[in-house]
Amino acid sequence: MSSNELFCKICREEDTVFNLINVCFCRGTAANVHFKCLKQWILSSGRIHCLVCKSRYTGIHLIARPKGLLSYINQNKMTIVSHCFYLGIQYYMSYICLEQSLVRTDEIGYNVGSDLLRLMGLFFGIDSSIYSYLIITRGIKDYLQWKNTNFNIDVIKR
Ligand SMILES: [Zn+2]
Ligand SMILES: [Zn+2]
């Protein structure tokens, strides 16, 4: 690396003035960076100040975009799967109990067993409906809160 050549102070590669930018108060040979190197450095370090001259980087913009619903679902997939599994069992139990109470009534007429099954079916049905309502409203609330604190940060040239 000859001393008159320009280079990127992050990746240390020589380059022409057209590919390099100066984003702080550092001057001289160690003043320039590639935009892509700077972007990578800001995103990995979380720093927006030059470590050498302490000035805030200029000529760049940080954009925060809220992460999407898919990313929320992905982060919480185990919770969602376990809720669905539990609900699935509850609804299925409700269905089986109600169906069996009808079958039994057909076969042997009115009896205590079919009444009990009907009650259990109703219990599972109501319980799973309330449970669904609660986790859906809580899920929406959680998601809205999560959206306010989870961003994808991007760096662009100003
Ligand atoms: Zn570079
Ligand atoms: Zn600097």
C-alpha cells in the first residue's frame, strides 16, 4: 500500500476516490471508507460515531423500519404452536363429547350418561372459546407492543 493511494479505513483495501466517501472529521490517508463497509460496521457495532475523531458520521441516514407480522410469528412460534395444540385438543374433546351424547341418545334414549357428555362437551366448547378469545386479544396487544420496539435498521446515503 503506497502512501499516496487512497484506501478504506475499515477493510484496508486500496480504491479510487470515486468509490470512497468521507463521513467524519478525519482527514488524510485514513479519512475514507467504502459505503458498504461503513454500513456493515454501523449495523454490527451499533456505533454512529467515528472512534478516531469522535464525530458523528455525516452523509448517511439511519432508517428504522418496524419488523413485520411474519417476524413476530417466527419469534413466537413455539408459543403459538402450543396454544394451537391445546386448543385443538379442547375443540376435539368438545366435538367428541357432543357427538357421543347424540349417538347415545339415539341408541338408548334419554339417560344420565348422555346428559353428562353434553355438559362436558359444552364445558370444553365454552372453555376453548374463552381461551381462544383471550389469547387472540392478548396476542394482538403483544404484537402491537412488540412492533414499537422491534426494528430493522438500515443505513442509506443521504
Ligand atoms: Zn472497505
Ligand atoms: Zn473520524
